[in-house]
Amino acid sequence: MTDEPGTRPLGGSIVLVGTPIGNLGDLSRRAVATLSGADVAYCEDTRRTRALLSHAGVTGVPLRSMHAHNERDRAAEAVAAALGGATVAVVTDAGMPGISDPGGAVVAAAIEAGVPVSVVPGPSAALAALVLSGLPADRFTFEGFLPRSGTARRERIAAIAGSEATSVCFEAPGRVAGTLADLAGACGPERQVAVARELTKVHEEVWRGTLADAVTWAGAAEPRGEIVLVVGPASRTRAAVADGEIREALERRLGAGERTRGAVDAVAAELGVPRRRVYQLAVGPAVTPGGPVGPAAP
């Protein structure tokens, strides 16, 4: 039986394949089988993926580069191949595609085109660091790489400071000490943190302690390699802060010209209260820059 003219051949799909974050022994048998059977593999760095395939004994799979600068074009190309009946594998240099790495655009394009998408789970630096940190893991937020500067960075760090969930973020070598100092300034010096370095590799290390001690530790010798920061949740001891105190803090910041979102993040961090509570007060009873707080006008 053959397909009717103009229809999509059967069997085409996109498969996201998790790859080792350091230790090649973590490549699963299913991942090897999937890569062996792929018609084409899209990857961040063809040289690194070729070395991985060689280690696994996989040969003959064409490789196409897909990185931050060409992901949208390559996503369209990958989906077109799947529409033509190909099994398209998507991998990154390490970990899961789409997690602070290319992959998300391919999935979105595939879903829009009606192409089946599946996943072969694999190692994750974020989850590995979280479970090794010893910090609460029942609720956590993955922040990826924090913005390097400006308002966006301040808002994200303020959100971490006020969060009652553990926060996980990546950081580049050379920026760890500065980020820890910024976190200490927003979260307070006693907030717990874990710094995971080179996970699953020969020189794997997890440092645990307060943000104040972490700043000293990182300042003495900037950690090298792949870094994951795990910041403990905010204390709930300040839950009794009065609504009036929150509104006054909002008034000061709004009166100084801050945008609502930034003011909410900053006040949540400053007073150690949940961001949701501050936001509800900001959008509920009117908070007027430089003026009294009262019921919102009907």
C-alpha cells in the first residue's frame, strides 16, 4: 500500500536525544540505537557529535550543525526532512536539547507542522546538581543562564531572592564569583547555596555552604569548568510582614520610576515575602507613585 499523492510518507519524526554531560558511559543503549537508526542528526558541534558517535560505534549518520545562530533555519530544514519521511535526531554537545541549548525551535516547528516528536531522556546537569546540593528539591525553578547585566539581571536575581522554591542556574567560568556576590547581596549572606562543578567528570566537585562563604571561596580561586549554582529557598520567617509595609515599599520604588515588575521583584527580595503576595498587592489596591495607597477606583 502506498501513500496517496501529496500526502506525507509514514515514519517521519523528530527525536530529541539526551547525551552525556561529561562521562561517556552515561550514553544509554536506547540513545545509541536511536542515533544508529536516524537518517540525519542535527547537533551543536559536528566534531563533538562525531566523536560521540564514534565512541558508540555509530557510523554513516549524516550530521548537520544547529546552533544558536542558525537554529530557526535548521529547524525548518529538520521538519522538512521529517515531513519527507526521515527520522531526524536532535542532540546537543551535552545534556538535553532545548535546555539552555538549541532544540526548542525544532519542537515548536514540528508540532505546528504535525510531525511526531519523541524524546530519549538522558543526563541533565541541572537535575544532577539539584539532587547533589542537599537543598530542598520538592519545588525548584530552573533559571538557565542569568542575564549578564542591567535591569533584566537585577529582576531575575530579585526573583530568586524572594522565591520559596530552590533555584538552579548555569554560570560561565569567570563569572561565578560575581554572580555569587550579586546573589548574596539580594538573598542575604546566610542563604544556602551549592556550587556544582564538572559534574560526572574526573574533577567533579560540589561546594556547599552560605552565600557569604561561597563569595570568599570563589574569590580565592575562581571555579573552572561547567558550573551549576543551586540556591536554597527564601525563609518563610517573614511571612508576618504587614500588607502596609509591603505597600509602602512598593510606593517608594514606583515613585522612583521603577516599573511594576521590577518593583515587585525587588520588594519581594527586600522583605523576604513571596513574589505572588507582593504582586497581588501591587495590582489589587491601587499603589500610586508618591501618593497614598487606597482601594482601586471602580
